[in-house]
Amino acid sequence: MPEGRGNTDSDGSKTAYAQARLLYQIETWNERTSRLFAADCAERVAHLYKLKTEWQPAQIIEVVRRYANGEATKEELAAAGAAAGEEYAAAWAAERKWQWARLLYYIGNEIKEREA
């Protein structure tokens, strides 16, 4: 159950607050679901990775998912993490560049009008 304050907007089925906090722990969010979610997010941007190692993004993501499901060792996860870490910064920069361009696509005209 959320607790909120500040400006509020509600349509009956959901409410958005300017500031909010959760009042209880979400039991289904755990190390496993966290790893699976991270793998899903990585898969979405895997095309941005240009790895200079023998590892490819799909292999790294597969190891993370297998580890989350108890099917890979810590050593396998560490090796996959080391391979991913080599190109993480470049991929993150590319993702941020895409996000900024996408944001400007939606709000750019408003910014230009205000600056004029």
C-alpha cells in the first residue's frame, strides 16, 4: 500500500503522487526476480553491445537467467559479469543517448517554444 503527498492525480483505478513511498515489503521481489528483471532489461539493449571478447550478450544473459534459476555456478556468473563489464560503460552511454533523443522527440518542441 503506497503513501503519498503533494500533487495527486487519480483516474479511479490508479493514483499518482508527487512523492510516494511503499509501506510494506514486496515479497515476490527477491534476488531471483531481481536477476531475471536485469536479464530482461539487458536483453532489450543487447544490440548496443559490441563485445571484444568471446562472450556475446545473449550468452551473458543466458548465464544470468540460469544462475537465477539455480542452474549456473557463481564462477560462471562471475565470468559472464567480467565479460559484460568490459563494455558496460559504452552500452550504458549508448542507452542514455537513445533515452535523451527519445525524450527530446516527445518534448523537444515544447522546450524550443519556451526558449524562443
